[in-house]
Amino acid sequence: MSTTTAAQAELEVQARQAVQKSEGYWAGVWKRVRRDKVTMVCAFVLLLMFLVILLAPWITPHDPYQGSMIRRLRPIGTDNHLLGTDELGRDMLTRLIHGGRLSWFMGITPVILAFLIGTTLGVMAGFMGGRVNMMIMRTTDVFYAFPSVLLAIAISGALGTGIMNAILALTVVFIPPIIRVAESVTTGVRNLDFVDAARASGASGFTIVRVHVLGNVLGPIFIYATSLISVCMILASGLSFLGLGTRPPEPEWGLMLNTLRTAIYVQPWVAVLPGACIFVTSLCFNLVSDGLRTAMDVKG
């Protein structure tokens, strides 16, 4: 009985030390992120964009759906239309702000869903090994036979147009790479000393995964998932551009590129505005992800 009590006390001490080390680690990550000016500037831009699209109904000057044929394709700087008008005379600034809501939703939601599903399956494959690992990883390898763009188009085409179908298609596309990353980092953690000590103390597999494994693997998986947001946003815009995502007259950056492509020779600066929004947002997400990855690298 005393031996069991001593073992439990030792495990509690190790757990407290792990928490203290974890707090010190994340404090160091935050300090490194704050010193990275590029990451901070990009994070500020993304935060500003998020606040703008969140407050879109209250700050936009016009109705995003109401147009006028006498105001078609007005140039940037037109009175009462700061960024001009589109092919139906709708205010471009209003359409871009409202379009950001759908573009961000379609760019982030599939990654979140893929992160939850892919992490669960990847950790199961990495921790349990054996037949479970083989079944999950061989199924994952099947999806790597298809390029992500073609796979997204094929699934969206089979399901039909619509926002939810596009989100489902993109989620399926991003689950396999997250599974592979989760399985890789979990396999590297499952045989470490503290995991063996937890097994020896009689802890269940679920407890070991929840307490000891997830805390060491969620960081790398999360950072990898954030790097997929920019790719997902570009793919979502591409699906809308091809008519497989958002339906007119909903404002969405990819769909706006499609409808404005015929106006490129009339008002080129107005026509490229949705593409510029996609480019800036994707670039900022990429740079923030790179900054977080560098900050979490202790050797760096």
C-alpha cells in the first residue's frame, strides 16, 4: 500500500513539474512571437480584417445585393463608391467586406473540422499501432493518389454546388495530411520514458493519451493546420470561381473574381480587388503560421 502511495506521489510531482515546464515553454514562445515583427504585423492585419468582416452589417455603406445599371463598373475613387462598382452596379467595398465573411468561413471551417477528425484518427493510429495503424494509414494513402485540387473539384462536382458541399469536400481533402502529421508525432512520443512510466503505474490508454500524449503532439499538429488555412481559402475561392461553391448573388471573393473576369479590360483595378483580398489574406496566414512554427522551435 505504501509503495502504491509513493508511486502516486511521485507521479503527482512529475505532473506538477511538467505543468511548470509547459508554462515556461509557452511564455518563451510568446516572447519569441512578440520579437518577430513580420508575424505581429500579419497577425494585426488578420485581426483587423476579422473585426471588419464581423461588423460588416453595421459599417458597410451600401446594400451588398442592390445594384444599378447606370452605375456599372465605376472606377476606384468614385463619389459614394470608394472602390468603384461591379458589373451590376453594386458597391465593391461593401461586396468585398461581406464577401470576406464567406471566404473566411469557407477557408477556416474545413481546416477546423479536418483538425478535429484528423488529429483523432492520427493519434489513434500512432498510439495503438498494429492493425489500427495499418488500416487508418493505408486508407489515408489512397487519398494521396489524387491532387488536392482535383479531389476537391471531384467531390464538389459529385455533391453539387453549395457552401456546405464545398466545405465537406475541402474537409475530406485536408483530413489525410493532418492524419499523417498526427500519426508521425504520436509515434515519436508513445515510447518515451514518461509514457512508459504512466503505463507501469496502471494508467489506462485513454488517460495516457489525454494527459501525456496530447500535450506533446497538439502543438505541432495545430501549427501545421494553421498553414493549411491559406491553401483552403485559395481552394474554396477556386471552387466558387468554377461555380462549385457559393452561388450568385452571394458575395464571395472567388465568385466575385468569376463575375468580374469579363470586365478586366474595362476596369482592371476594380476586377482584381477580390484577388488582392485573397492574396493578402493567404499571405498573412502563411507568415503567421511560419512565425509560430519558428517560435515553437526551441532550438531556434
